[in-house]
Amino acid sequence: MKSSGKSKLQIHLLFWILYYILEVYLDFYWSRYQFPDFQWQTRIQNTLILELGYFLVKIPLAYSLLYVYENVNIKRFFKYILYIIIVVIAVLGHRFFTHYIIYPYIYGVPETLDGKELSGFINGLVAFNSFMDLIFMVGLVFGVEITRQKNLLKEQISQLKSEKLDQELSMLKAQINPHFLFNTLNNIYGMALKKADETPDVILQLSKIMRYNIYEAAEKKISIAKDIENIRDFVHIQQIRHHHLTVRFNEDIDNPSQEISPLILIQFVENAFKHGVSESLGDTFITIDIRLNNSILTYTIENSKEERQHEHSTKIGLKNIRRQLELLYPQHSLSVENLTDKYIVKLIIDFHDTISP
């Protein structure tokens, strides 16, 4: 709110400076015909002074009308009454300043209508001229303020959308982490029962992964190099448990610092183990191919499977990740092939077209 107030002050201050310059120019131009005998230096001096004097009428008028307009506690009928009263008072003030101060004290001559006929304090023509001068200014002020408020509203809506996106992504990540840890701890539990020599190494590897999930994954984005390292740690844990597993890991990254939302890629690997390798009794394989070229990521995973499996086994695991991809990378491409003996998942992300959470 403080920054918004500061922005409003700056915008209005700039408006009045530009409006003052415009009015000085117009009045100086008009004075050539009204006072042809005056030197231009005198005319510009008079114009600078009188336009500052008019601000004593115009600025209170503008902000009085804005106050009534923005006050939701005033009923519409009474607003119209207040509008009329404020404008009438402003017209009278404008006329008083013009008739009794500007002409006799600044121009040094009586006010006239056409250069010859004297003008009274108020009549139809001079009142209309004052009214149009004030209404022109009021229209500009309202245009600037309404435009500023609309832009502020757009920024607030954009911020709310961003906050909602962050909240939804956080909820989705919260659903991922317990599931991942539960599966990994089950693996370690099975190894501990067998008193496997690799158990300490797996625990150490899990500690590294948990550190990643707690600290690194809390960031909105992370380098793809770190994300791939986390995948390798995860695969290493699984390789220790699955002795009949063959893993092929192909990596071709032209920009290791390319940022990506954490925990996106590892979920496909986790699904490959959960719904493929872990359910197979014989020799199994998993092939991970990740390539990044010119900010376009191509990520392919193939894994073995048993011939008879529930068709919806991978759909449950992919539902969460699909939602994240929709939020973060709306132009992504994701295909899942459920063949007789293997699954093939292919993800393509163009980082040129992403949404920053």
C-alpha cells in the first residue's frame, strides 16, 4: 500500500506539472491576440503567474470531486447534488480570480468580452468559459486517476493469481514428497531386515535426497544440473535394491544452468520404478534420456513392465505431474505409451514459453 500511495503521488505530481506547461502555452498563445501591445517577456511572465493562481481553484475542485466520486458512503443522489455545488463554487472562484485579480492586477486593464465591451463579474458567456476551462481540467484528472486505478487493479489481480499459483504448486509438491519418502523408506526397511551391507550407503544417499527435497526443492526454480544430480541419487538407491536392474542414463545438456521447477523430472523416474521395475519379477531395465538443446528439453524414459498390469496404475501417478506441467509449462508436450512389455514416457518443454510462478 505504501508503494501504491507513493506511485499515486508521483503520477499526480507529474500530471499537474504537464498540465501547467500546457495551460501556460495556451494562455501565452492566446495573449498575442488579447494583448498585442504587450512584449512577449511581459506576456510570458503574466501567464506563468496567473496559471499558478488558477491552481488555487482547480486543484481543490479536482480533489473535491474525486473524493465525492470515490466515497462509497455517499448515496448517488447526494453525490450529484455535491457535484453541482462544488462546480458552482469553483466557477464563482474562477470568475472572482479572473475578474478582480488577473485583469486589474496582472494585466493592468479591466476585463472585456471582445476587447472593447466591459465584462461584469458574471454573465452567461464568461461563466460558460470558466465552466469549460474547469471541466476540461476535471476530465483530464479523472482520466489519469481512473487509468491509474485500473492499472493498479490489474497488478493486484496478477499478484493474486501468482500467489494462488504458488499455493497450488506448494500443495502439489507437498503431495509428492511424502509419497517419495514413503517408498524409499520402505526400500531401506527391506534392506535392513536382510542386514544388507549397502544399507549405510543407501541411508547416506537418502539423506542427500532429503536435503534436496527440503532445501533445494523449496525454491521456485533450480538449475537443471542439480535436478539431474538428484535423479542420479535416486536411481543409485534403486540400483542397490534391484540387483537385476539395468539402467542406461543418457545426458546431453548444452546449458547446465537452465532453470527448471524442482521435482518435475524425478516423478517420471519414480513412476518407472513403482509401476514397472518394482512389479517385475525377472530382469528389468530403465532407460533415461535427457537432452537440452537451445532451451528445448526432451526427456524420455523407457522401463520394462509385466505383461499383465492394471491400466490405471500409471494414471494415478501422472495426474499430479500433469497438473504441475499445465501450470508451469502450458505449451509442453507429454506422451505416454503403454506397450506390451514396456512404458515409454516422452516430455518436451520449450523454456522460451514458460510461466514464472
